Amino acid sequence: MKAFIYGAERTVYQQVGNWYVLDEDFSFDLAWLKYEIERFAPSSSIPIVFCDSCEANKLVSDLGEEECEWLQFAAGIYWREVNIIFIFTFEDLPTLVETLFHELRHLEQESIDGLKECFITDKLLPYEERVTEKDAFAVGKEKLELFMLSNSNELKNYCY
């Protein structure tokens, strides 16, 4: 279906609330995924867009922001300037889920004293040394484990 999203008409393959799939290769049931993610992460009003990095750059450009060349190496990104989470890697469910939890943690960090200040200081550090990234990776891994344990029967449909 075609929908007018963030400044342009785009093909939307699935939509649940403010979660959008703009890539035909996304093979998961978005309603199920959103429900299950929100069981372990606080629900938020931030849009989550599943697409490739080129589409993310187009969308951000349509919103008047500058594109980023390094997105091709990311699995996902919480793009603070436009208040959208983009997910680029969704071939397998565990990676997808961990990436979602990781990026949602960045959103949570905005309201955690001691972490929200790190967004500014982290820009001066290499990626692997950033406090916000270390925290988001730890939380993403922890929540992935909870997710996998909780969904062991349902995951047979997706992982095998």
C-alpha cells in the first residue's frame, strides 16, 4: 500500500501504529513483533521504521536533515535529530530483536540522569568506548535473553 509518510509517498508493506515496514524483504509479523517487544521495553510514541539505509537517508532528507554515509554499516539507529528509530538488519529474529532493544535503550537513556549527558561526551570517543553504546549493548543482550526464553515455542516458526 502507498502512504504519505514523513514528507513523501512511500510503499508500506506493514504498519502497526507508528511502526512501519518499508522493505519487502521484512518477513516477520509486525503486530506480533511490536507486542512482544513492548512486553520487555517501555512503549513509546517514537516511530520505528524498518527499511534499508538508503531509504532512511531519503526519509531524513525529506524531513530537512542531512544524510549520513556511515549508515550502511549500522544494524539500526536512534536518529535523535528526527526522533525516529530505523532498523536496517532484519534477516534473522534474534539480531532484529536485539537491535530493537538496543535502539529503544538509547531512547530511554534520554531520561536517565548520568546517561543523557553522555550523548554529548560520547561523540568525542571511538564507538566501542562510548558509555551510551556499552549500556545499550548490555541492555539489548539482557532483554534478548528474556525475549528468547519467553517466546521459545513461537520462535520455532521464525528461527528454523
